[in-house]
Amino acid sequence: MKKNFTVPIALGLGLILIVWAIMSDGKITSFLHLPSLIITVVGSFCALLMSFPLDQIKRLPSVLKKLVVEDETDKGALIARIVELSRISRSQGLLALDNQVAEIGNEFLADSIKMVIDGMDPENIREILETKIDNMEARHSVGQNIFLKWGELAPGFGMLGTLIGLINTLGSLTDPSAIGGGMAVALVTTFYGSLMANLIFIPIAQNLQSRTQVEATVSEMVMEGVLAIQSGQNPRVIEQKLESYLDGIASKERPEPLLEPSEGNSYV
């Protein structure tokens, strides 16, 4: 897997921008308050532990690793491979695909072709593959839901910290000189909650959701291609159908798949 550090770089730049905005008209020390940070971070995490089973929370480290891993699936090359398989199927029969399975690097495509070779009904193949896609989306949604919920909880605990600070400040009305500092500390927790929700938790959830949508689209593309192969559709028709799953840039970069298959072709 190829590393992609866009997310940590963007997070770092966002923090730098906020620090610059603070220091341009104030002091960074005014925004550093350990009790406020503990209330917002630890408090919201405790609520998170109450919201999800522990085994799902334990997956967070592996979920975070996905943020720096780039999907290396070449959709264009995958289409070219499917079209090539359709050519082999039309010229030599579906059973000839058995010799190609070992050379297919995409696991979802390989499993789908095996179903076709085994002679399963198209309805059963579609049902099984759709179930696999649904299970993949449900599995990936765990991390998304955790960070979305954390993004909801953090501002709430920030506000809770602010209320605690205001109550303590109001209890010090006999000392007017302490009111200004107390109000500032009280508002820091709201700052922490808003910062974490809008710069960390919600963007991470959106990133994971986008990755899942891409993976689901690729899987649906493979499913439609395999079913088209089984039904004996023309390779040109299959190519045009699968190209509709790609955006304009991916289509332009797609290698030409319409060459006759040969032993020297490289496979996905």
C-alpha cells in the first residue's frame, strides 16, 4: 500500500493557521488550560465508550492507519482486465476463465469470476456480491460513526466545561479582578470542543466515508462487469458500461483495453 500524508499535513496546516491567528492578536498561553482540555477530550471519550461496544472502540488505531494509506486500485486497468476476460470468454468459453483466476490481483474480481466458472445463477451471484458490498460498507461505517459521534460530543463537553467555568466565576463576584480571567478560562473549553469537532473528528469521518463510497463503487463496477461476462455481452458494450463508473480524468488516463489478449499482457 502506498502512503498518503495529505490528512496529517492538512491537520498540521490547520493547527498552524489557528495558532497564527491567536498569536497575531493575543497570547497562545491564554488558550492553554489543562483542566479544560481534560474535560473536553477525556469527557467526550468517556461518553464515546458508553455509546459504542468496546470491541468497536478498539478498532480506532487500525481505522486511523487508513487515513495515511492510499488505495492503489487502478480502475482503468481493472476495466481493461474485465474487458479482456470478456474477450477470452466469448472466444473460448466461460471455463477458459479458470486459467486466468490465479493471475487476477483484485480479490473481489477473482471471487466473482470463480462463481461464474462454477455455473452459479446470475441472480445468486448478484445477491452474494451485493451482500459482500453491504457487509463491507457496514464494517467501514463503524469507524465513521465513532468519529461522527465524537464530533457531536466534543462541542457539548466544551460547553459543559464553559458552564463549570462560569459557575466558578460567578462565585468570585466579590473579587472583580478575577472575573475577566475566569471568563477567559471558561470559554477555552468551548474553543477546544469546536476545534476538535471541526478540524479533527468530523473531517476524519467524512474522509472514511468517501473512501468507502469509492470502494463500493469499484465493487459494483466489478459486479456488473462479471455479470455482463456471464451473459455473453459484447466486450465493447461491457467497456462502455463500466466506463460510466469512472470520472472524466480516470477515463482519459485509462489504458486502451481493446487489444486482442495475448500471453504478454500484464494483468491487474
